Amino acid sequence: MTSTLETNVAGSSGALNIGDFCLPPEVDRRAADQRLARLRSTLAAHGLGAAVFFDAINIRYACGVRNMQVNTSRNPGRYVFVPVDGPVVLFEYRGCAHLAEGYTTVDEIRPGRGVHPFYGGVTHYKDELVKFTKDIDDLMKQCGGSGQRLGIERMPVEVVPALTAAGFDVVDASIVIDRAKSIKTPLELELIRASVAGTEAAVALMERALEPGRTENEVWAELHRALIAGGGEYIETRLFNSGTRTNPWFQEASNKVIEAGEMICLDTDAVGCHGYYCDLSRTFLAGDGDATLRQRELYGLAHEQLQHNIGLLEVGKSFRQFAEETWTIPQEFFDHRYLGPIHGNGMVAEYPIIPYADLFDDIGDDGVFEANMTVCVESYIGSVNGGEGVKLEDQVLLTDSGIEVLTTYPFDERLTAT
């Protein structure tokens, strides 16, 4: 199958040149400086003296330093102390201090305390917890305060009680950093564009390999290979499926053999180059034949939903108003609709997540769209009566002068034909 994307994919072998998409390392470091400045100002605006971040994505956002990101997302072996004023201290996985070289965002590196039984041992982790609490207390005093409001997120379960007992007013720092991350700095936008370009090229190579007779896993693996070869990092989900496995959504890639004439749905969920997410969904048609009338009908509805909702985006519009104006989903597809019409996007999927109007009073956030937010608009059409489904999604930048659709991967011409 020939790719529908004419892209800068190098060579007949389908190899990607890492230099085609990734920006020089110094851009990463300068972007980290901009993010840290934004994070500090956001902490101050929320009345926090400092915050401690355990989440691997948040550590990277705060200081730029990456270290075994998937592994340390579940194993709390590293964390970073970020004050409004004062030195940023990275408590790093032992033996990894060299990873912060060249980053002006980190003032000091220390070994992380074993505050989780996995690292501190069942016998000793509580002793490590006492040392951790003293570390934070000393750092807060060094920054001009003690016992003031301290933000913390995704920590081992006994950290908060220990800090509270030591006199800290502990608040959830995930709310604060989510607000910081939702507005992109100028250099972040450069890195996001690079990630989108590299990921779309990887999708094009995957589409070249999308041949009937191959399994979902085989074809989906080509996306991994190309993404990594092009300087990307990893994929968060396994959302690649074919035929009737496309409905309902959220069925993961399997060893099912792809048949000619089937539709295949992809959601990239890819952490591309520089650690930025490219969240793109497309639906393809396997083989060289024509689409059926039903396939074109489903695809047309999904495309209409996507374009309608993208057209609603503008700076200053409330999340509630957006939810109320979204495309009306026909009853046949209502129960299989996607989780929500839109979510924020940065290093991963992030704030805001906007629900449909009928759910807004229960889980909606009364915020507004702001300039330099990047969001992903989601569309899924799958009948409650079964059959195939269609998944489409685009990544969009909001600016004061309008919107820019960052993802440019083409829609399948055979499925859009009327």
C-alpha cells in the first residue's frame, strides 16, 4: 500500500534521519529555562513557596532532565524541589547526576531518598522518609520560609502525612503545574512542531507497511521503529486495530490479521522528539480496493464532527460554551462516543479535559481557552449496532489571531470520496 503522505522520509529503505526533525540540544535547554520561569510564576500566583515533583513528566517540565521516563513514572526513585525563589535541587536516581549537564535549571543534584519500600527497603524506608522531610524543611528555610504552603504530587503514600506532621501546609501541586503547562512558551511551540513533523513521517512509513495479510501488531510495530529512528521516545498506548475491532473504541493492537477492505484506526499517543506529544488519529482502508458506502458514511460523520468542533475553537471562549456548541452526535453512535471532545496537549495529554455538555455539571471545569494553548480535538463514530468504527483527531494551537491545525496528515481519499 502506498502512503498518502508525500513527506521528507529519506530513502527507499524508509530510514529516518534524526536530523530531519530534531532541533539542536541547546534548544531543549533554553526551552527548559522558559518552562522553569513559567512554573515559578505559577507557583507564586497560587500562593505556594515551593513544590516537590515526583512525576517523570513534571520533573522534565520543571528542569528539562530526562531519566528512564517510563520506568521512573511508576517507580518513585527521583524528584525535584522547585521554589519560587532559591535553588532548584534535583534528587536524582543514584549514578545519574551527569544527565543534568548543560542545564542551568538545576542548581544542585543530590541522590534521591528511598522514601518508597522498593528503594528504601521495608526495614529502612521510614528512616529515609525522616531524612526526606528534613531535606525539604532545610531547603524551605534556605529559601526564606518554613512550614509555608508546599505543593506535592504523585508521591509515595506516606510522604504527605510526614510533611504535614512536620508543619507544612501541603497542597496538590498537580493542579498548579497543570495550569503552568497548559500555556506553551515560544520555544515549546518549536519543539512541538518538531515532534509533530517526526511523528507524522513515522505514521507515513507505518502506512506504507499497512498490507492485508499482516497482523495489527506487525504493522503497529513499524510506527515504533520509525518513531524511535526519527528521534522520538515512546508510545503511551496500543490503539491500532482493524475491522470490527475498531468498534467500540479502546481495543488494543493484537495478532489479528488485517483483511483487504477493512478500515484500520490509529491513535498515535506518541511522545516524539524533545519529549513532546503528537496525538494524531487517522483511519485507513486496507488494500487497493474502494470503500463501501457504509464506510464512507461513517468516515464522513467522523470528519464532520472533527471539523465542526475545530471550528468552535477561539481564545476567550469558555469551556462550557465549547461543550454546549459541539457537534450533535446521532443517537445510533451516542453510547459509543469518545470520552470527550477535546483535551490539552503538551509533553503528554494534559489540562484541560473538556467533557460533553451533558456531563459538564458533573466533571467540567469552568475555564476559558487562552492563547498558546495546544489541544487535541477528538472524533469517534461507531454504531451501537456493531460494525466498523472511525477514529479521527487533530492537534490545534490557539493564538490571538486564530487557530492553527498543527497536524497535517492527510485523510484517506477513498474514504472521503462521495
